[in-house]
Amino acid sequence: MKFSEVTEYFERLDNTSSRLEMAQILYELFSKTPLEDIQNLIYFCQGKIGPVYKGKEINIGQATIISLIARYLGQPESTVKDKYSKLGDLGLVIDQSELKNKQNTLFSKELSFQEVYFILDKISEINGKGTIEKKIKLFESILCFCLLCLFLSLGPFFVKSSGIFVTSFKFSYKIFF
């Protein structure tokens, strides 16, 4: 299953307050999901990477994410911080920013849900010396091999510093992710 499809469902969830409609959207999502993706998708829907007892978390701080976004967009961190304080969502900051480093994305690849989940799982397993640098490199690998739209979908996914949580899915585009 393409990650873009998953984010389209999450965007629909984000845009409704009706519990019945949310249940219907989740039903549609799980009905279309291949069996091998179901378990990880359930964790993903809960804002987790794996079962709680494994204690997997992304643990990348908001300041690090802002720095990474600034570098990717080719804008000063202060500009990204200002936009973030006005908009309240890093995904919106990316969505409304002009990409100045257009050469950063040399390849385009639409990732599957499992590929994205695998990368997030690997990020959660990294520990020890140089942890943040290694996590950032993995995160950047997503940027290098995906369309900007992939990043727009993931941006809100990484915002919470104490774990994984999806704050908004308004940035998933039909083009991709």
C-alpha cells in the first residue's frame, strides 16, 4: 500500500469530528490494507511504532526537526521558527514555504507504507553515541528519495519530541505520499 493512500485517509480523519464517520474511514482504510501491513498500520494509527511494551520512540526534538526543515527548505531557522509560531504546525510551515533548495531532491520515489514504517522503526532503534546525527541521516534519506509531498506528510508525524504522534495530515497530496 502506498503511503500516500494512508495519508489521504488520515487527512479525511483530520477533517471530521464525527465518530461514526471516523469509524467508517478507518474501516475503509483497513479494508484496503494488505494483511502484511495491518499490524503496523494499527500501531501507526495509535501514534506508535510497535507495541507499548517495546517502548519504541522516535525521540527527535522539535528544535532538531526545525533545523532539518530549515535546511531542507533553504531558509534560516529563524524564519521557520517564526512561521511555526504563527501557524502552530510544522507541516503547515512546510506547506506554505517556497522550496529554495530544489536540488536537494535528486530522485523521486513514492514510498510504500511499509518502507516508511521500516525507516521510522530503524530511527526508533538507534541509540548510543551520535544518535541524533544517525536519526537525522535516516530522516534525510526519506527526503532524498521521495517527492517533497512525502516530506509534507511526514513533517507533522515527527513534530512530537517524546514519541510519534500525528498532529495533522493536511499535507498529503494526491501526487504522492
